[in-house]
Amino acid sequence: MENVRIGVIGVGHLGQHHARLLASMDGVDLVGVCDVNRVRADEVGAKFSAPAFSDSRELLGLVDAVTIAVPTVVHLDVGLPFLHAGVATLIEKPIAPSVADADRLVEAAERGGAMLAIGHTERFNPAVAAALPMISQPRFIEIHRLGTFPERSLDIDVIFDLMIHDLDLLLSVVRSEVTSIEAVGVNVLTPKADIANARLRFASGCIANVTASRISRERVRKARFFQNDAYVSIDYAAQELEVFRLVKNGPRPIIHGGKVEVANEEPLRRELADFVDAVRNGRKPGVTGRDGRLALELATRVADTMGL
């Protein structure tokens, strides 16, 4: 394939970084940026030497692939025309505002023969990628994702904004059915839940305790995995990984391990590079539409348990 022709739809807080990174990638032609705010589209398009559009459908016929970083409530309306046309599509998380809408997107992709990827960026965090081969049959998982109050994503609650990253990671690691959920959420500064905690029990016997907040004074993004004879700790923000193992040494076992070297890299760049490579080579992306649908379904179960 020659250069992959890509358009970016939605160039606000996150989409502008899609445009920045794609414009700098070898083998990619950024053929257009689109935003309903035409002034914003013109501004970002000029910055990265790409044509600007205000109607995403104008990109049809010009692109091999698109990335979509618009508000969640319009993911379905924006994504369907491209999937029906067989255009490879990356949609930022969550895949859709409802599981029913997610099903429509997945079905449209399959009918149209289009690749559908979902932007669960944390899967592409270098520390996470390095940790995954070391995690095997965890028995207890604790995750904290605490952030300061944002000026964006207030159309959804903290479960679908922040916690869904960790729910997706749990599903990819544990690979077992969630059999029970206990959860609580609190609306502090908005009509939506701003802080939430969920305790998930899997059929494998693993238990995960997950906390997400967007009203904390400090930023914390850490995950800890406890399994037989091993402990794995990930600092998402610092992209740091620590692994400790119990090693039998005569009559007394010892704990061996420490920090594992991780080559830091921007997760979004890795995510977009994976998407471009998947388009070029006709393979599945790192996070598929069905993966995104499963994460949304679990997030919805957590929200329903809270009575939201």
C-alpha cells in the first residue's frame, strides 16, 4: 500500500493530538481534519498543513481510514457512514453511549468489511505492554485512577470517562467472566458521578478493586497485580514497572526483583501507529470494536449497580 490516507474527525482537546501525531508519521497522508466548529478546523488544519472540513461526510472517498474524537453521544452518527463504506475507523473510548449503539457500530463494521479500532490508549502504555507478559492468573488487583477536575468529558460520568480504561485492561488480563459487582458512585461537582469505586469478582476467583476520581487534588494512575509468587506494579503516568517474585533459595525463600526498564513513549503515538500498521497490513488492531463493546458493557453494569 502507498501512504495511508487518513482524516481526523473532531480536533478538540484530544483530536488535535491525533492530527499532530498522524501528520508526523512516515507512510501517512493527513488528508483532512474535520470539526463542526469550522474556525477550529481551519486553525488545526493550517497548523498541520491539512485541508479543513466541517462535515465529516466530505471525507468519504478521500480516505482509507479515519480517527474519530468527537463527543461520545455522536460516535454512532459520525462512525456509521465510514463503516458502511468499508473505511477503517478508530473511535475514541468509550465506543458509544450505549451497548445498543456499540452493537450497531460493530455490526456495521463487519457488514462493511471495515476494520474498527477503539481508543483504549492505556493498552498502548509502554509500562502496560511490558507488564502484560508477566501477569498470569492474578488473584487480586487494585487500581487507582485519580485526576483533577477536567474542563472536558463532562457529558459522561467518571466510569465511562476514566474507569473504563481500567475495566478494559482487566478484561484483557483476567480473561474470565465477571460474576458479581459491588459499586458506589458519588456526584460531587456535576450531575454525573465524579468519584466511583467498584469491586469485581471473576469466575476465576480473581477480585479487582477499582477506584476512579476526577476531583482529586493529585494525579494518581497506578495498578497492582498480585498472583502466586509474584507482584506486578504499574505506574501508568510515570511509565514505570516493578516486578517482584518469590524465589526458593534453600530452606528460606527470598523476594527478588525491582524496577523493570521501560522505554518511554507517548501511548497515543503507539496507538495510532498500531492503527496505521493494521490498516496497511490488513490485520486486527490492538483493541478491536468487540473489545470496546465488552469494556462498555462492563462499565454499564458497574453504573447500573450504582443506580446511575
